[in-house]
Amino acid sequence: MASSPRTGRSSPALVAVVIGAVLILGVIAMVVLGFDPVRVSQGVASSFFPPQAVTDRGEHIRQLYDLVFGIAVVIFFVVEGLIIWTVVRYRRKPGDDELPPQTHGNAIAEVVWTVVPTLIVAILFVASWLTLNTVDATSAQPQMKVRATAAQFLWSFEYLPNDYDPVTNKDAKPLLSITEPEGPDGGLTLPVGRTIHLYLQSPDVIHAFYVPQFLFKRDVVPGRTNSFEFTLKDEDVGGTFHGQCAELCGEGHNKMHFDVHAMTGADFDTWLQQKIAAANASPSPPPPQPSGGSTPPGQSGPPAAAPLSLVAQNIAYDKTELSAPANTPFQIQFDNQDASIPHNVAIHEGSPTGAELFKGEIFPGPAQKTYDVPPLKAGAYAFVCSVHPNMNGTLTVQ
Amino acid sequence: MATTALHPAARTYRSTLYEWVTTTDHKKIGVMYLINSFIFFFIGGLLALGVRSELAQPGLQFVTDQVYNELFTMHATFMIFLFIIPILAGFGNFIVPLHIGAPDVAFPRINALSLWLLPMAGLLLLLSFFTVQAPAAGWTSYSPLAQDRPLGSVGPGQDLWIVAVVLVGTSSILGAVNFLVTIFKMRAPGMTLFRMPIMVWTVLVTSVLGLLATPVLTSALIMLFIDRNYGGAFFDPRNGGDAILYQNVFWFYSHPAVYIMVLPAMGIISEVLPVFSRKPLFGYKAFVFATAAIGALGFSVWAHHMFTTGAVYLPFFSLMTFLIAVPTGVKMFNWIFTMWRGKLRLSTPLLFALGFLSMFLIGGINGAFSAAVPVDFALHDTYWVVAHLHYVLFGGSVFGVMAGLYYWFPKMTGRMLSEGLGKIQFVLMFIGFNLTFFPMHQLGLAGMPRRIADYSSTAGWNDLNLLATIGGFTIAASMVPLLWNIFVSLRSGKPAGDDPWEANTLEWATTSPPPPYNFDHLPEIRSERPLFDLRHGHAAPAATAVVPQSASTSH
């Protein structure tokens, strides 16, 4: 290296030591004080923190977040402050053409700002590894097994028997299936305080199970059964937590919402027994709740006209036009041939985006259902799959 | 000017346009790289405005779900593959031969080929808008969503995307070979490796990354193409393929690509800071080793994009990701101490360099959150990640690009850009950038996933999204003073002279713009700052011994 004049050799070293000391002290302060300063500040800047966790695992993640956040804030203020101070302090005064000292570097300083960050990231790594082991731990005998299926573009949930296993007993018959992802009767209803093992499967593309209040997400990968465990906290009883697909899965990605409801263990057991009994009592009657209540179920006698038939295959209907008699109830025999993919038939006024007049139950294929459609006035309607708006056609009522 | 004597007195029949289109001069190619990149920067920017407009309020106001997916997919594709990567290659093209005292790159015709592949790729991407469905599977094009099937990626749009990205990759590979041979074989006498400007070192490491990683992406994309068109079984579980395999191969390129997108910007900053502080770079060798360390570690962190797939050995990738913070931190402190006790001239290039320092710092810090795997379980695929990547690629790379543009524009054109307009642009861009991307941290923490066209009005995300949209349009507004500045300066800017900044490196030892063969004569090279030595008497001016351009190798 060319030998340029070196002045102030001691001063950068001194400064480097000071900065290193500040970094170290900052970290020590965070560790010694626990994370109290951060906790205290939550009321002021709550949006710099994730939501309060509603699961035991989420609570650990939240603690790790607080640690990382504390260290990040210290580093941010020290380094950003150093930049600003340097710029303000050492800006050139007008008319000052003197050459500043030509410092080429300082070995001690380099060592300090290599070693100190290494120590910081070592602390962060160990902390996150320990947390990871807790978050990813699974028990040999979880108290409940549930499966979430993410299909374009609908979540459904199945309560599994305890002998279910994704490898040795993957075809075990579910105790109960819930095909409605949202609302008071839809979504994932779970007891607090029990270890829940959630299996994830997808028949089509990659999705992700994400509940912000779990502080957790896991991808739902076709060809692979992912799973994770969690326990809802006791104080969650009565709570509903919103979840959403977090991995781009196509056109309807932003519509893949679901709810998680928390109940006491006793309430849950009753709820589950009632649901199973109801499902067994009526294998496939007219859908339990075909519509939002605006359309009275067709309670008149058997419809006069022959039922219309409609098949869904490869995410398309086999027909683009249907016709039905006016002012009389009629039936649609709907055959969903797409394995694991949910479809239905809904009737909208005028166009597929018009007001919904009838919504048939959504169910995954291969299966068939017969929908009872209430009387419609003469006119042009659209029939459409609620899950896949691409699937649509025109219904002529005359 | 020294060049005039070499031009024939009579006008040739060849037009300027013909000259530029057929040129193999690395400087003209470099400038065309920049122009081409800026065109796609503006296209990508318009797409981003579409995204921000749609998200300003809940509900779908302007586009359908499908078009929204096309908007952000193409925004990222243009910005990454046709703006950031090529514009940094463009700066490298213009500056590397000048920095090492060479008359041109090693393979000038291959250099022209690398350039002209880029507009071709861009045209293919634009063409995809006229197919059944423009690419809408994200710039990552994960399988099976990118497969040709209903609700996936139907039609030839996705195929055009694959071909375009393969063309960009080919351009990168050719460029990397060219840079490596140029740097190792064409340095001027006295220009030892450890006297090369840091900019050249970053281009060197970037080229190694590009050479090793890009073929992996190319093979991934070819396999995806086979899956889509010839019934392959690589990545589609329906045919027995593996969806996770695609992610592994894709990120094996695309994470090192992040360093391809930021290292040369670090190189630009490492040139600008010493010049405007009037001090040497603090810790030159530390910079070299840190750059090499980032490049090496960059190959062992790809799976940190896949922490939530449940198919990754998490502790390893967590540790490696944390470790990358160390060499990056070394650079940060060396930059700051380059300014320490200096005499800072707050000209536009330095302002953008300071923008880089302060914003890239945030991009480094918020990245550490995701290195902590359990925290990433909460933040992955939310707006937090959108904030992080823009603090790195916009706060880092784009601010670096602007610093480089203001710094080297006088060398490229012979005219200065206006300082006043430059400062207006900086202030608008800095404010707009933070307005846009800082609220995204909070949106991500509040649980807003990325890549959604719509959100519920009761989710509590309305205000921050509106703020981000206002910020986005502020960034767009900051482009007006830039374009006006370039337009005015090209017509009537202040003549630059050879060395308007009192700079240190060889490009300022020749005319602005330099002659086709770059140097009439080279000063003696005895440190990484030959021009400083010349000014302050540590080196003899080379003017005493006139070195013809061809003699520099026979010296």
C-alpha cells in the first residue's frame, strides 16, 4: 500500500471501542432487564409488534420477536445516529480547501466491528434455535387430530379419529367434515387447553395456513402432508380468530379466508357430538343452509319439471346454458367430478357478479348433490361456482 | 479534445443511430444498458402504481383479481430482471475498463450480444400481455401454480416469461465471463488486484455469482418449460414431480441474485463516499474480504425463502443467514468511518449515497427478523417481507444507482447534471420511499399477506395502505425532476471537464466522454487512488511519457 500520511491514528480506534462498548452494553441491557422496556412501550407503539398470541407456541414466538426487536432498535439508533452525526459534524465549511487526514483504516476497529456483530448474531441464533425447538416440537399422542384442506379457493376442515396417521393410516374416515370456511357454523372450531395436531393438505397448488394471532404459518404443499401442533390458551374461550391463505395460489388467493373458533373442552365435546349426530341423521338432505335466508326453501311438492343436470370437471361446467320454468321450484343435479376440489352452483341475477339469489352447498368432488332451487321469475340469470367465478353460464327462466 | 484528430474530417454516410446500434465500444454499450434499463424501470414503475392504486382502498376499484396478479408479477419481473440486474451490469460495462486502465472489455462483440439480448427479453415479456393470460404466478413462478392448467397459468404467456428470463440469464452469463476475463487479463501496468477500485471488486464477485448461479436458474426454467409443454414430471405433483424441488433450484439462483443486485451498488457507494469525503476508503482490504465473504455465504442461504415449507433443515439456514450480517456490518462501519473526520461535500451523488447507507441499514435490520426462524413463521409472505425487500433493493440498489448516475453522468456525456434538480429529486424520492415502504412493516405485523388484490375494510389496514399509495405516487413524482434534469443537461448542462469531482480513479484521467480507446496516456498507478497521488505529488504525471493506447500492454 502507498504510504500516505496517517494522522489521528488513535482516535478512530478510540471511537471504535466506544461504539463497540455501546453495542455490547445495549445487548447486555436487553438481556439483563428482560424485555421490560419493550413491554412497557407496547401501549405507545403497539403496531410495531405482532398481535398478542392466542396459542402457547405463538407466545414463544412473541417473546423471541421482542428480543430481536430490542436488539434491532439499539442497532438502528446507534448506527443511524452515527451516520447522521458524522454527516453533520464533518460537512465541509465554505472555503475550507485543506485536505483532511488521510486515514486508510484501523486494524483494531475492523476487529471490533467484526467480533461484536458476530457475538450479536450468535446470541440471536441461539435464541431463535431454542425457540424453534419449542415451536416445532410435536407430541407422540396429541389430544386431537384435525386436517385442513386448502383447495383453489376454499378451506375445508376435517376432524380425524385418533388412529389417523398420514403414512400408515391416511384413509381413516374423518369424524366430521366442515366445508364452510367462515361464519359462526363454519371454520375450525377447537377446544382450548388441548394439544391439537393440524395436518395440511392441498389437491392443487401451494397454499399457506396463516392465522396472524397464532404468529404462525405453514405452507400447504400438494404431494406432501405438512403438520404442526399448538394449544389454544384458556383465555381464548369465545374468541374467533381470522385466518387467510398466505401463499399466492391464483386468482382467488385473496378470498381464501377462514375462521378459528375457541371453546371450552366440555362445550367442544358437546358441539362435536351434535354435529356428528346431525351429519349422520341426514346423509345428504337439502343442504343444511342453502342460502343466506333470503330465499325460502321450496316447500311445495315435487317440482313439475325434470331436474336439470350439470357436471363440473377440470374446473369447468359441462354446459354454458341452462333453462328452467318460471315461477316454479326446480332441481339441479350437480355432479362434481374434480377430486378434492370444491364446487357448487349459485344463481345470480343477470350476470355472475349480480346479486346472489341462491347458493348451493359447496362440496369437494367426486360427489353429487341435488339442489332445490326456489321459484324464479322469468328472465336471464347466471349460474356460477362460488369458489371459481370463472365457472359460469347463463340460466334462462321462461 | 484529443479525439478530434483521429476522426476523419468528412462526415461518414453512417448515421449516429447506425453507429450506436452496431457499436462494440464498452462505453456506448454501457450507456445503452442504462437507457434500456431505465425504460423498463418506468414500465415496472407504472405497474407498481397500478398495484398501489388498487390497494389504496379496500374493494376492487380498478382491476380484477387476475389482472392484479399480473401487475405485481410483471412489476417484479421487469424491476429485477430488466432493471436492477442490467443497470448495474451497465455501470460495470461503462466503468470497469476505465477503472483498470483498459481500452475495452475482453470480448467486445459478446458484450454487444449481452446487451441486445435484454431488449429482446423485454419485448417477449411485453408480448405476453397480448396472450390469453399474462404471467400471474409471481416473479417466483412457483410450481404447480405456474403449470399450464385451469386456475394455474394457462396459455403461452408463462412460456414467454420463461424464455425471456432465460435470455436475461444468458446475457448475465456472457457478461460475467466478459467481466472476469477483462478484470484478470486487461489491467494496466501497476494496477494490481489490490489497487483495483472496490467497484471493480464488486463486479468481480458479482460475476462469479452470476457465472455459478445463473445456469441453475436456467435449468430450473427449462424443466418448468418441459413440464408445461411436453408433460414433464419435474415439479408437478400430479405427474409425480416435486413442488419443493422447484423452490430449491429457483432460490439457489435467486438468493445469490440478491447480491448480484446489491453488490455493485455497494461498489458505487464505495467510489462516491471517499471522493466526496476527500479521504481514502477506510479499510480497503476489509472491503475486499467482506465482499468475497458475502458472495461465498450467499450460496448457503437460499432456503431462508422456504422456512415455512416444512421441508428445510432450519437451523443451518438460519445460522448462515445471520452470519451474512457480519460482513455487511463490516462494510457499513467502514463506509461511515470513510466519512469520519472527512470534509463532506453534500453534492447529489453523496446525498444518494447517504440515502443508500441509511436505508440499506434498515433493510439489513428488518432482514434479521426473518433469519430468526420462528419470527419468520409470523412474518413470511406478509407485507413485512415486502418492506424488507424494498429497503434492500430500492433503499439499497436504486439509491446506489442514482448515486452512480449523478456521479458518472459527467463522464458519460461531458456535461454536469443540475445540482438543484438533483436535490429536489433526492428529497422527493427519499420521502416517497419511506412513506411507501415503512408502513408495510406495520401492515405485515398486523397480518396482511402479500400478493392480495383486496382486503377487508374492517381489518384495520386502510390508513397505512393509503399512506403507502401516496408514497408510491411521490416516488413517481421524483422521476420528473430526474428526466427534466437529464433532458436539460444534455442540451445545455455545464461542461464537465475531465475531473469535475476531484476524484481518485482512472476514469477521471481521460476526457469526458472518453475517446473510443479510452486513454491517451495513463498516470502512474501506485495505489488505489492514482489521481489523488498525481494531484498531491506521490506519483509522477504520466504526461512526460506519452503512452499510446496500444502500448499499454507492451509496456
